[in-house]
Amino acid sequence: MLLKIAIGLACLIIVTNLWIRLTQSDPNEWHQVLVDPAEKAFPAGVIRVVPNAATQFEDFVEIVANTRRTKYLAGSVKEGAVTYITRTLFWGFPDYNTIWIEGDDLVIYARLRFGRGDWGVNGARVSKWLRQFSGT
């Protein structure tokens, strides 16, 4: 009986992981810019505003694009807004990162898709990008 429960639980974990990894991402849902974005941290992610950095938008997008486990979803540098998906290492949870120009500022909106909180993962990732960016 215990073996059947263990096998059932293992199958449930595998199916859940496959669902998380294979679920498609609709660009119309996730490639969104916010109206009047303000710097903020929340349980599901962060919004960061980098003042007077719009001219370096392409440099920042390159940093994001070169992040491990990160793939392009929508937008372009020419459009002034780009969205990437970065997946967590073990489970492959998708986190959505939209970067855009707002006036003279650069805005980064990083958020999770599944769950209620990201345990600070998106904030840490954006902070790492900003450290790399300030070094360019």
C-alpha cells in the first residue's frame, strides 16, 4: 500500500512538473507595460525604475537576454519594450521579465506566473542585472 502511494505521489510530481514546463505563454497576456510604473517589491515580483537610462535600453536588454534559462517571448528594442521568460533551475517555473522605456527611464517588471510568492527570486535576479548594468 505504501509503495502504491509513493508511486502515485511520484507520478503526480512528474505530471505537475511537465505541466509547468510545457504550458505555453501567451504574449498578449505577459508582454504588458504598466501605466505610471513605480518602484515596488511585492510577493510575486518587483518593479524597478532606472532614472535616465532609456538611452541604454539595448544594453540592459542584452544583459537580460544573456541570462541562463532565459528565452525571448515578445517585443523588440525598436518597439521600446521586450519580454523574456526566465525559468527556475529545478522546477522550471516561468518568471516573466518585461523591460521598457518610460520617458527617459528604464523600467523592469519581473513577476511569477504560478503561485503567490517568489521568495525574493525575481528581486534578486533584477538586482543582479542592475549590478551588471552599472558595470557597463
